[in-house]
Amino acid sequence: MELDYVKLKQIKPAISGYIRKSQILLKKSGIPDENAVHDIRVLMKKSRALLKLAAPQLDKTYFERNITELREAGRIMSNWREASVQRRIIKDLKKENADLFSMHSENRVLTFLQERQKATNEVIEDTNKTVEQINSLLNKTGFRIRFEPMNMIEPKLLIKELEKSYIEISDLYLCCRNNPKPSKLHKLRRKSKDFLYQLLIFRPLNPIVIKALEKKLDRMTQDLGKFNDLAQLIQSSGYFYKMEDNNPAVDELIVKVREKQDKYLSKVWPVVYKIFCPGQNLVNILGFKLLII
């Protein structure tokens, strides 16, 4: 006999769990390593995604305060993450293109890349103070979440919010497919990550299908993330293809970076099409009827 309804996962315990895990990772060592920084930032994004899902059913001031502090906690660590990612990318580029780096080393773009790779922990000089700041933000947010009643949240309103996210991403996909600007692709990634993390709440409705969808979205957003990392590296280097002091070695290096970006996008487009293509709808993608919630 089939059940008349399916109970969704609860939002409050999920957010509280993410905050606790973040604080445990912060306390493991004096200086969070690259993996810890990545994991904490992901946990912050998951927490914000679930708050956004419930936003219409929460007090506006309460929602905005928690979202702001969770975003701030993630933003504080963004420099740590960006520095380590760019060092790794440059290391790989130098390994793959040693001849290009050895030519015209006085060029300002190449000089920037060389100096960027040599930077070690300069961006985290005040690490202890920064960790305390992040932990303080998490303590305050965790306390408010703990004492905020969320047992009256209406499941059908949650699915409506998820559908809004789906429609927004579908529009973004068309925009990016017709004009793949880095800023738009970055937004597509951010919104898709929110959608991915929100799916956790609906997993009980169709576990096999939704877990498979989560895996596809995870791979897709990772590839978009790698595309964005390369775009940020080019932007921060100050490169522009019509610069007067450019030389063939620098232009060739950037072309190789662009080829890497093309490779990542070639993996993204088929996945996004299957999930967010025109004419597709959320119910068909998730494989359940709204009546069973």
C-alpha cells in the first residue's frame, strides 16, 4: 500500500547541522587549510540556500540578518580560497607551458602570474583574529536558528520557491547559451548551486531520481566553477588582447587558458540542456506529483 503523503526533510536541523560542522572545521587547527576553507564555504552556501527556500515564510528582518552574517562568514574566507586556487592554476600552467613562461618574463602579465604563485600565506596574516570573527558570526546565527520556530513551514510553499529557482535558472541558461559572458555564467553557477542545495529537502519525494539529479548538478557547477576560476585569473592579471606591451608568448598562454575554458563549457552545455531546456518543467525533472507532498 502506497503512502498518502511524503514528509520532507526539515530545514532547521539541516541549517543547524551545517553551522555546527563549520565550527568544528574551524576549531580543528589554528589555520584552516585549503580543504577546510572549501568545506566551510560550501556549508555556508548550503545554509543560505535553505534560508532562501523558506524566506517567504520567515520574518523578513530575521531572514536578512541571518543571510547577511552567513554571507559575511563566507566572504571573509574568499581571499583565502581565491589565493590558493590561483596558485594551483598557475602552477599547472607553468608545468604545461614552461617555454612560454621562460620567454619575455619581464612582461607585466607574466610577472603578475609569477608573483601570484610565490605568494604563500600573506592573505591570512591575521588568521587567528579572522577565525574568531567567523566563529562569532556562526555563534550568533546558530543561536538565532536554534530558537526560531520553523515547525509551521508549509511544504507546498517550499516547492513553489523551488519552482521559482528552476524557472530563473532556465532563463539564465538561455541567456548564457546565446551570449556566454563570464558574469552571466557565474550567476548561472550560483543559482544552480542554490537549487542543488535546496533539493536536499525534497529528496524523500523521489530519492533515486533526485540523487541522480544532484550528481549532475554538482558536476555541472564544478565545471562552471573551474571556468570562472580561469576567468578571474585572466581578469586579475590585467590582460587585454590589444595591450601595447603584449607579446606572442603572453597571447598564446591566454589562448591556452581560453581553450581550457572551452573544454569546461563543452561539458556544461549538454547537462544544463537536459535539466533546464525550454519546454521542460520542474515536476517532470523531479518525477513526482505535487499532490503527494
